[in-house]
Amino acid sequence: MISRRRVGVTSAVIAGGLAVAGLLGLATGPAPIGPGDVAAALVGRARSDLAATVVLELRLPRVLLAALAGGGLAVAGAAFQALTRNPLADPAVLGVAGGAALGAVLGHLWGLEGSLAATVGVSAAAFAGALIASIAVYLIAASGGWLPVQTLLLAGVITGLFFSAVITLVVSLVDFAQLGGILHWLMGSLGIVGYRAIGVIAVGTAVGSAMVYTQARALNLLALGEESALQLGVEAERVKRIVFVAASLLTGVIVAQTGPIGFVGLIVPHGVRLALGADNRLLLPVAAGAGAAFLVLADALARLVVQPAELPVGVVTAFCGAPFFVYLLRTRLRRRTP
Amino acid sequence: MSLPAPPVFAARNVEFGYGGAFRLAAASFDVAEGEILGLVGPNSSGKTTLLRLLSKVHVPDRGEIRFRGTPIDAVGRRALAREVAVVPQEEQLAFSVSVEELVLMGRFPRGAGRLFESPEDLVRAREAMALVGVLDLGDQPVDALGGGERQRALLARALAQEPRVLLLDEPTSHLDLWHQRHLVGLLRQLNRDRGMTVVFVSHDLNLAGELADRLLLLSGGRLVRLDTPGEVLDEAVLEEAYGCPVWVERLSPSGRPFVIGVRL
Amino acid sequence: MTGPSPGRLLARAASPAFRIAVTLLVALTGLAITPRAGGAGDVTDMLGRRVRVPARAARIVSLAPSITETVFVLGEGDRLVGVTDYCDYPPEATRKPRVGGISSPSFEAILTLRPDLVLATSESNYAEHVQRLASLGLAVYVIRPVDFETVLESIARIGAVLGREAAARERVASMRRDADAIVQALAGAPRRRVLYVVWPNPLIAPGRGTLISELIQRAGGESVTGAEPLPYPRLSLETVVERRPERIIVGRHGQGTVEDLLRGWERLGSVGAVREGRVYGVDGDLLHRPGPRMIEALRELARVIHPERVP
């Protein structure tokens, strides 16, 4: 039986892991600033102006964003998987990420990039896109007050594909000179971010995650199938609505800032589920922490491999995530078959 | 003199259709407090549909269902689940859970919105598992169980809800003879000792006839007969419902009917 | 409400008199905000941003090859402490520390070099990078070399910021003289129809308002894509056939012969340039860097378009 205590203890362990990952992330970069300098800068006793600026203005926001994005995407992924009863569901699959991407692309095109409120402008457009996409998916799938989960998955996939097609259309028509910026954004990056944007994302992630967590026990029951869940007293439609909105909010707020980052929402919840079981009350906080640590480390790697240039973080998540997942799957399979 | 208790379920002119294809037509019946009612009939006659209507999975297109005198729409889902527990025929689990976790899910309706189970929940769950004989399977993943064990685990979950009404869909379909007897005995015991109302679907006419106080015979979505097994398990009645000649013998000395099978 | 209708106002705005007045006003304003000589204190860059530039910047980071070339040509290459990965001219530039790509500079690398001045261009660098660097406390001066005149102005402005106005003036004047000489040599020559290929597949050509189209014009040619509304439109190969260019010029960047780059174009036999073999490659770096070597680019183009006039 899952107890509050077990959740608390496991979360503390994960938080510790996340702190270590964070320090590693803060110590990585082309500037000659090691862990000692990082620690000093964090407590306000930076050893040099350079250290203060690099650690506090460049690396810290980045690590914070990686943690928020990784945690948020993992929670969204776990939520969508529980909601659709399908371990392959993922924020990207449900079309929300596609909508955010299209919003950002259009935002870039319409000159929001060049304006003073540059990052906020494009992010706002991306969030609007995510909102429109999730509303579209919901409207397509819902009928007569019911939200059939199979239809939801299909509607999400189709919406995602549609938005991808529109993005491709836009990219094919857009002027060569603007192409670079758009493609760069589409690769997903944690690049330049200010503390205000981080604040917005922190609030969005906290609210979305909390909303999902209140439904954690009901989501466990949804895994039995809707009929059984209803018969056990779960207001299935209400739960689905809340979780869908929350997960879409999480995805939208994050992808609006970072661009589409794949694999985190799919692999992290899966890995945690294989290791600790499917009880969402434990899965959600652990996946959040694991996702955060994963993305922080992936980003550190992205900055390390081709220093001083940077790889898009989505590339690293794919390269690291896929083989690790295959390994997990195979060890688990080997244990189960007699 | 006190008024008789309202029927557990009272259905009046209930109609329901899955978007045009099948239709449950104007069924009216009562399920009395403390009775064992068997739902029988050919395939796709509406037995499972009826069960779903009684557990509020479906809402009737027309007509009304009352639960202990209250219209069932006015009864909250959680409140209904505290009184009525369903044992489905089978379940497709999306993610792997252990038997104990499965049975603990039966405590949800009594959880009053809490995120975590209480120690009492664990006690009740274990009691239910012991009663049904799956206590030692507690840590096993449900998908590792055989059909019979799984069905018993589902029964344990239903009992963990501490219901006063049990709805079972083909409860013996995966059970061997020994376990069939054991289940029938358990249901009788629950009915006798706790006054549990039992409504079950079965395609095994004889088992249904032996267990039930009354049988509700459905055919093509219509309620054909609602009476004692002695009256329902009659060659003429069954032939009309099943659309083929049926051979029924009377066993001596009780005179109980025994359906031998299709008359060739 | 009294007053002219919106339609009337619009018509009035379009009138020649109004436009001349606006142009004069802009020109006067431009003169008023031209940076003072000496490059010290607050100046305004070509995007209208106020920048606090040191009196004599000793640690300069360049974020574009054209800027690097300009700094070297003004004799101040020693003051450069960081350049992009693509800054390869003059050869001394390759020995300077790298700060990353043009569209993806590494802020940490830049900060580590402790620059007192960063030079960026509106044509290749991203506005958000410029803003971020400025918000980190760096002086970022942005040039805007979008056409012939603004390229020259960019060189002058960089000269002013570096405290080398005289050298810059000299340079600009010499560039003008060379440009005029080329124009002289081409006097009376028939305009030849030119297709410039920025990228062969998909076909990307320079449209209206681009430096390349303007250079082609000055080199005695007529860019067949010069009227396209987008700066770098993607066109179908039919355009090649339909617009009958007399010269096809491909901007090459290092590897690949012209034959390789324009594989398949030999099918377009109806096109004069293809039939007569007037398909040429020019150094892409020359053409695509709006900097001091713009005149060499002009000369290359003129040579290809009018070989009989420009040896």
C-alpha cells in the first residue's frame, strides 16, 4: 500500500538527486568556472564579476528552466498516459506541443521576435497555439458530455499531424532569411531565458502539477477501464476534463518557452513506472523529479559535447532516452518470462 | 405494522439503446431487498446492459430506475458505490497492479476524497481477500493470475466496498467446478448472514436456477419472464426465448428443473 | 466630427509633396543623431539604440564575418578578442578566439573574453541575442548594412566607434571611386538579364531590396528576380526557363563545382545562359558579406556580366 510517508521519503531522495544534477548543470559551460566558484556565487559571495554574471544570469536560469521543463513534461506525460490508458501517450502525441510550435512559428514570422517583448511575445503566441490545439482536440473527441479516451488519442494524433503539416507549409513558404530562426526554435532549446519567464513557467507548472495530483487516486482507478472506474464511484468525465486541462496547461506553458522537446514526457514516466509501479500518487512526484534531473543533465551534456557551441537539448534527450528505455524494457521482460 | 422496505431497484419502462443498434425495450421490474436475482437469456439479450443500467454506467433513454426509492440520477456515484458493488466478467488493465492494490481500489468510495488509504482500509481489504481466498496472492501482479484467481480478486474488491448489493456479470465463467461451488456457497452465505442482495448474470441456467430466488429471462432486449426458477425453466418458455427446442427434466424428489440442453 | 475623411488623408499622404516633406524630415533627423566623432560616451547605432561606447575599446568581439573584415581593414585587428566560427578573412582572423556561430553565439564564451564592445549586425544576428547581451551589461553596437549605401555607412560608423574615422572615410571614398570606375567602364553597355542563385535546390534567389540585387544592377545587369516582393524567395525551376536569363551566377561556398551545384540544369536547353554555357560560379563569401569586399564582389559580377568591358 502506498502511504504518505513512502511518497515523502522517495520524493526527498529524488530531490537530493535533482540537487546534485543541478550543481553539475551549474558547473558546466565554456567559461572557466568550477563547482567551487558556483557554490560561492550562489551564496552571494562570487569570486569575480564574471563568475557572478555567468552563474546567476546565464547558468542558473537555464538550469531552473531545465528542471521546470523536465519535471512538467514528465508530469504531463504521466497524466496523459493515465488519462488515455496508453503508455505511448505523450504531450507531443496529443497535439498540444504541435499547436504551441505553430503559435511560436507564426509569432516569429509576425515580427514578435524583433520586438522588445521578444521572448514574451513569441511565448504568448505559442501558449495561445497550445490552447487552441487542446481545445480543438477536446472538441473533436468529446460528444454529448462524454470524452471517450480512444477518440481523444486519435484526435490528438490527428491534430498534431495537422499542425505539423501547417508548420511545414509555413516553413516552405517563409523567406529564407527567417528560416534559420524558425528552424532553430523548432529544434527545442533552453537558450536565453529571463527570471520573469521562469516565474511564469514555475507558476504554470506548479498549478498544472497540483491539479493533476489531486486526481492521482482517481487516475489509478481509471486504469481499470472506464466502466469499472464508474462503478467504483469515480466521476470519470470530471476527472478526465481536469486532467486534460491540467496536462495541456503544463505542456503549453513549457513548450511555449522551450520549443518542442521530445522523449521526456514519454520515457521518464515509463521508466519510473517500470521501476516503482503504476500508482500515480508515487509516480507523479517521482517522475517530476526524475524528469527534472534528466533534462538538467541532458542540457549539461548538450552544452558540453560541442563546446562552445550547443546541441539542441531535444537531440540529447532522444539519443540518451531511447537506448536507456530499450534497456529498461528488456531487463524487465527478462525478469518476467519464466 | 411497519411499511415494507422499498425495493433495492425499481425499474419502470426502462429503455436504452447503444446508438440505434440494440435496444432494451420497456423493462419494468423490481429487485427486492435481500433477494438473489438471476438474469438469464440468450447472448446479446441485454443482460449485461441491464447490469450497467443498475450500476449507473448507462443512463436510460426512457423510463426510470429507482434505488431504494430514490431516482438513481439523484444518487451520487460515490454514494451508490458504497452500497452497490459490481464484479465484472473481466477487466483490461492498462497498467500492472498487484492484487492487493486492486482490492484496495474498492475502498475508494469510502475514502471521502482522501488521496491515501487509511489503515482501516487495508484491514477491510485484507478481510475481503481472506474471505474469497486470495490473501496469499496479495503481492502478485494481477495479470500473472489465472482466470479463476482473477475473478476472485475482482470479487474481493467488490466486497472491500462493504456493499449491501452485489452485481455480478458471469461470475462463474472462468471457474472450475470446485470454485464454482465455493462461489455459490459464498454468495448464499453473504445473502443469508449479511442480507446481501445479489443480482447476477449467468448463461449457466442450472447454476442460475439453483442459486437464484427468482430468474429474469431476457430475449432480444425484452423482459420475457420474471418468476421463480421452477416457472422460468420450462421447456415452452425457454424455447420461445432461445429460439430452439430445449430439453428440461424434472429431478426427483425435489421436482427441481434441470436443463439438459438443446433438444436435437 | 469635422476634418478630412480617412480616405482623403491617405490620398494626401501618398502625394509627392507629402513624401518629400517626410523624407527631408527623416534626413534631418538622421543628421541630428549621427554619432559624434571619437566614439566616446553615448552614441546611437544604426538601429537607433543608444549605446555607451568606451573611448577606446580595446577588447572587441565581432559577431559577423563582415564586421571582422571591416575591423581588420581599418587596421584595428589587434583589438579583436573574439570572432565567430565563420570569420575566416583575413587569414589572421582565424587565429582569434571563437565565440560560436552567427545565429548561436555562446554567451559564456563572450563574457569570458571580457569585451568592452560587441559589434553585431541586424542582417545576421538575432535581436534577442543582442538584447540579452545588452542586458548583461555589455555595450553592443549594431550596424544595418542592407544596401550599397548602408554598407558604406556601416564601415564609416564602425570607424567612428573605433576612433578611426579618418581611415574609414578614406576607405569608403576609395570604395566609391572603384565603384564609379566600374560604372564608367560599363557605360552604354546593354543590360544583361542575370539570375543569381543563392541556393540551387530548392532554388533561392535574391528579390527586391537585397544587396545582391542592387549589386547586380550596378554591375550592368538586371536581376530577373529583383522584383520579387520577398527578400529571398523560393522559386520553381520554371522561373529559370520563363525569365530567360543571359547569365546564371551561383554563389559558391567552398566545395562543389558549378556543374555539381546545378546538376540537372543542363536540361533547360531553351535558356540562353545554359545553351551558351554562360553559367558561372563566384565566391559566395564575397557576395554574401556586406562589408569592405563589397566592391570586389561588384567587380566579380561586372566581369561575369560584361567580360568585354571589365577584364
